[in-house]
Amino acid sequence: MRLFRSLTLLLTLATPAAFADDLYQIEMILVRQNAVPAIVSRAAPEDWAAGAQPISPESLRTPSLNGEVEKLTASNDYTVLLHKAWQQNLGEEASKIAVSDGTEQFGQFPIEGTLSLKLGRFTDVDADFWVNQIDSNGLVTASERLKQESHTKNGLLNFLDNGHLGLLIKITSLTAPAPRPVPDEIPD
């Protein structure tokens, strides 16, 4: 019985650490694939953020994937629409972030969308982005939409292909120890 109580106490102490959120850097690049014809969908809904938390200015970070952006920009195959980096806590509960770019007009942006992120063996990513055409009255007249779900591997650059729009995303732990270097030779 004493062993059972000790085991229960040990599990109680260890469990919160297993479910605690960790700090991650998220970096995303939204691109248009120029060789693929644009698919114009219905206009983006007015409630595009649907309860998602906006990225706080304090959590914005300097992007590190500038080399990839330069390669994409130099190519005629892609147009870079958005490039942002920020840090946030991620855990086993999904967190939904609102991402936007451009001048807001009546609650709409030229580029707007949400990212829902949930940690597991891989990070579950649910991306829903709109690239809007806004008229002189500030009304959305047409939109292109990227709606894609993926299981991404942390620390690597992942590509979510949605036809004419694509999303490059890299999710990097800021709290996990750096991986050990691979030895040149494996000792006998």
C-alpha cells in the first residue's frame, strides 16, 4: 500500500510537467505559386478570426528564413505574400492565432488568417488564410483561400501545398536542448 501511495504521489508530481506548455518560435511564409492558376473563392467572412488571439507586438521576432525568401523572390515561380515570425507557448491544447498584414478596413485585411497549433508527436497545424482584393470603399470584392491541415515536424521547414497558395512554416522549440552533433565515427 505504501508503494502505491508513493507511486501515486510521484505521478502527481510528474504529470503537470508533461502537460506544461513550452515556448516555441513560429515562422511562416505565405506564397502564391505563379505557375498555378489562382482559384478565386467567395469573399473572406467578416468573422475570419473567429475567436483567435492576435499576435501581440511583444511576441514578434526577427524572421530567420530570409535566405529562403530571397530565393523565392528571385524566382518567377513564386510571389511572397507574407513573412512573419513570433514566439508563443504551445502545448497539447490547440492554440489559435490570428495573423494579418496590410491596412485594416472595416475589420478586414489584404492578408488575414488563422493558425491553430497543437503539440503532439508532431505539431498539428490547421492553417486558414485569405488573400483579399479590397475595393476603394474598403469592401472585400474577391479572395483567394488557403485551407490546409498538416502534421509538421518541429525544427524543420515544412511546406503546406494548397494549389496556387502555399505556406512554409517552421516551428522551433526555444526551451528544448539543442540536439547533440552526430559523431564523425561511431566508436567500436
